[in-house]
Amino acid sequence: MSTATNDTKTWPELAIGLYDTLTGRGAEITYDFENFEVLIPSSAAPDATHAKWVMNGALKIRTRDASKG
């Protein structure tokens, strides 16, 4: 088994990787937040600016492959 990893460099790469991993598996991920604060970078660059997001409630991520019905 290889221990090498390919680091994700962009937001689209992250989204594609997540979609590829979850699609077709009937996957659902649910997160519940209460006063959760996260800094979202504007890019993957070391000097990226950040926006603060505050989350309360549930976030659900569901995947489905439309070509499989």
C-alpha cells in the first residue's frame, strides 16, 4: 500500500474528491453546529485572506449519481 498522498490544491479539487468518494454509496453526512466559527480562505495560497463564517443548526451533505437512477 502506498503512503504517498496528493495534496489538494484548489477548492474544485476538494469538491471533486468528495463527490467521487461519496457518490454511489448512498452517503449522507450530517453535521450539527452550535456557535461554530470557521475561517474560510479565499484561495489555497499561503497569504490568502479569510472570511469568518458562524454556523448554527444542521448541515446535510447528500450525494446521488443521476446516471444510476
